[in-house]
Amino acid sequence: MSEFLQHLINMLVLGGTYALLGIGLTLIFGIMNVVNFTHGVLYTFGAYIMFIVVHQLGINFFLALPLAVVAGWLLGAAIELTLLRPLRGSDIDTTMLVMIGAWIAMQSGALWIWGGVAKSVTTPFPEAPLVLGPVSVSWLRLFVLAAAAMLIVVTYLLINKTKLGCAMRATFQDQDTASLMGVNVDLIYTSTFAIGSSLAAAAGALLGPVYVIFPQMGDLAAVKAFAIVILGGLGNITGAVIGGFILALAEELGAGYVSSGYRDAMGFLIIIAVLIFKPTGLFARSERVG
Amino acid sequence: MKSGVAILTIVAFASVPLWLRDPYLMNALITTGIFIIGAMSLNLLLGFTGQLSLGHIAFFGIGAYVSALTSLGFDVGLPFGFRIVHHPWPPIAGFVLAIVAAGLCGYLVGLLSFRVRGAYFVIVTISFAEVVRLVALNWVELTQGPLALTNIPSITVGLPGLGDLTLRTKLQNYYLVLVVAVVTYVLISRLVHSHFGRAMRGLMENETLAVSVGIDVTKTLTLAAVISAGIAGAAGSLYAHYIRIIDPEVFAFINTVTMVIMVITGGKGSLAGPVVGGMIFGLLPVFLRPIMAPEAQWIAYGGVLIVILFVLPRGIVLSLAQRFAKRRKGIETLAPVAFSERDAKEHA
């Protein structure tokens, strides 16, 4: 029983960052209809910003997170402006292939600049974990959960309470009508991609110190983000949060009770199962089929 | 005239070992040839049915593993105390089984994943390849996991009157790959120009219209997936018996991307496209190696993919063919298959 409780605690910590990844991708996928292969690179990028800020610049650990968010925002905006804006209106396969090209170039760039050796970030938290009865959790992971929860709430408020969020929702529902109502669709697209990218960078900056940082770390993160989006429904933020926690739970239980080698297979199996047995998704939308 | 070009190309390729003695270049040509076969099979799906399968390397890898395991033999335990013991068979049986197994997987994946389209199809195929990779990595008893399958025997072919010939040297493997590549090219060419090929292209151009004239969507797409996967499996088998060692890294996503780059650069929906794109991207590393680090090369490949999509969205072959045809209007078009935007159904 205590083992199961420990899995639940781990699920909460992991799920928070997965939700961040998923929200970022679901916004981009839902509003822009772009299969964003650079999402994982942004995750890696955030983690390296964390490493650079803490170890090379010697700035505070807690300041690194907002810096990673800002850097992710800028890089995301740059990708949208240079690669996606000129391709507006072309078919989804073309943008997908362009994003694959960007993914290869950027990941190889990370490998070139920072090398393939995994790096770890030292954190200001005490080594001894917090023990709560039968379960224990490290202070770092608690911080990760709190920071992720805060970012999720901020994003939720941004989408639901601000004028920009209203325009984003309008663009998601009907781009042409939104445009007729005076919404600057170009601006919405750039903002959406930048916000989604900054969330991916934040997730990387948060999970980087928990594990280790290396150039290919984003590949699995990207597929997990796709799994979350497919679980939760396109453009659905609440769905992405729920999907993030479901995936984290599946991984924890899979690693705990099946085999730790198949931990990372859970995301793929969820994708395949959802799309095969319920191709319209858990939150029914018809656009997935034919 | 077209068949003249084809015969000249084959003769040119066949004459390469006569003047090229460098073993490093021969090795590059053989692996390039194997990847070109894979790229041709990918082109059958991507270029002629419009389905972007990003899990294509799964079929290649399955072919490689099936072929290697058939010729090496294995002894694995299954649940409930069952054991499967397989004694080594000749590699040529592995080659045939690789095609069958990969084709069967293509059938299953096609049956299941053609229920979704566009982005979702892409994601299902990627997931399939990754699951297969994780199985290859973790089912250590069967696949040796990260320790790799080693000492895979070379392919032996029985020649009438000459007895058995084991293809060990680079020269022999070069001709083996060339023969398989030519057979693949002819097969795909015949297929594309058949009734079935017209059904595929009809689906790509307008699925709703194709259905309305009685084309069975799932059947057509699944058959294309089976053939495509079978060819990829054959390429994988050639790879396993040539390199003679395979590990789960054969399933890496980057290998699928390599094939996609070959197809897109050469021109999807063009028969010669994967050959041209494959020669460029297969041999580029050879020439870039002295001047660029591997990471820098990959940055360049990513950049080239983007530039090609922006500048020559139809690929090198079709763009050149179009220019050629414009100049000699009315004689003959080199483009074997017309290209069409498939935006009609991408409104979602």
C-alpha cells in the first residue's frame, strides 16, 4: 500500500510538468494546426538555460525559471516568424516536415554547442527528503510541483480572463470570423507559439534538475506531449492537465508493476490505444477521422 | 526514351565497381543503396497515397531483426512455461521471412492506423516505431537488447551450375543491393501505373471523390502499406546481412527522417525522386566528413530540408522535369506522375 502511495506522490510531481508540456502543445496544435516537432527541443532548451544560468552565469536557481520562460518565449516567437508565418495556408504535411527540419537542426545545434555529455544542476534544496508517514518526497520535487501548478494557473487565467486569451479562443473556434471581428490572427499565431514554447521551456527547466540534461532529452518529452494532447483533446487546456496526470500515473504504475524498461512505452501505447479504439478522442471531436 | 535513360542509369551503376576501388566509398554506396530501397518504399506511401508514415523505420528494423534471428536461431521462454527454440536457417530464408513479417506488420499497422488521417496518422506511426524499438531494447532474451545481435551470416545464393555463393565481399553485396533496388524500382513503377496505382493517386487527390467512384479506401491504403512495409523489410534484411550486427538503434527516429529527407529532396510522387535524393544524402556525408563535424552536418541537413520545402516543394526531379518539359513542349513529359496539391481534404 505504501508503495502505491509513493507512486501517487511521484505521479503528482511528474504530472504537473507533463501538464505544462501538454498545455503548450495543445495550444499550438489546436489553434495553429501545426504538428510541432520543435516542442521537445524547446524543452531541452529550457533545461540548458537552467544549467547555464545556475552554473555558468552563477545566478540564483529561482531566477533561472523565469529566465527560461522568457528565453523559450523568444525562441518560439522566432521560429513562428521565420518558419511558420511564410507557410501559412500550406498543407499540414509541409509544415510538419519543415518543423522536422527545424527539430533536427536545433537538436544537432544543441549537441554541437553543449556536447553529448549529460549535465546535472545543483539545487539549493536539502538532500534529505520530506518524510510524510509511509511516503517521502524530495524538496526539489515539491518545488517542481508547486512551480508547475503556479504556471498552469497563470496560463489558465491568461487564456480565460485576458483579452489576448479571448482572441486566442476565438481564433481556435473560427479563424475567419475572428479575423472579421478585428482579431489580428498573425499576432495570435505568434503569441500562441511563443506561449506554448515558453511552457515547454519551463517544463524542461523544472524537470532538468530532477533528472540530467542532455541534447536528446526532448525527444521523449515531445512524444509524451503528443500523447497528452491526444488524450485530453485538441486545444483543451483542462484536458491537457488531466491527460498529463493520466500519463504520469500510467508511467508510474507501468514502471512500478510491469517493468521499468517499458516506462517510456506508456505514452506510445496510450496514443495507439486512444486513436485505435476511440479515434475521435476522449473528448469527442470529429476532425481526426478521414 | 525513358527506358533508355533507365537502362543507361543501371549500366552506369553496374559499372561503378569496375573503376571504383576505394572500400570506404563502396561501403557508402552499399548502405546508400539499402537506404534508397527504404526511401522508395516510403515514397510509395508518401508520394502516391499522400500518407506521411514517420514510423517507416519500424518495418526496416523488423525486417533486419527477423532476418538476423532466422539465420542465427534463438531460444526464448514465453509465459506459461512455453519455449520457442529455433535452429538457424539459411539467410535467404531470413530474407523472405523478413519481407513476409514486415508486410504482415504493415497490414496490422495499416488496418489500425488508417482509421485516422493527417497529423494523427503520423503520430500513430511514430508511436508504433518507438514501441517496437523499446521491445527490441527490453526483450533481451530474444534480441540481446543493447548488446546487439552479432555475427549475422552473409546471404548465400544458390547459382545454377555454380553451387552456393556466399556474398561476403563489398563487390558482391553491391550487386546484390543493385539487383534488389532495380527489382523494387520496376515493381513500384508497374504498381503505380496499374489500376491500383490510379486508385492510390485518386485517393490522394480527393478522397471523397475517389470513394464516390467506388474506390475502397481502406483496402487500397492497406495494400499500399503492406507492399511498402514488405519492401522496407527487404531493405532491412539486406542491411542486417551486410553490416552483420544490429542493435535497437536501427529503429531510431532519425533513420526515418533520413528516408523522408531523401524522398522530399528528390521529389515525392516521382519514381526517380528517392534515387536522386538518396544518392545526394547518402553520399553527402562522405564528402562533408573531412570538413564538417557530424553535428554540423545534421544542422545542414535540417536546413536543406527546410530550404527544399520552401524553394522546390516538389523536389529536384519533378522541378527539373517540369523545366525540361517546358522547353520541349509537346514531345513528352519526364514527370512520370502528375503532382497535385492535396489541400482539398486538409481543411480540418
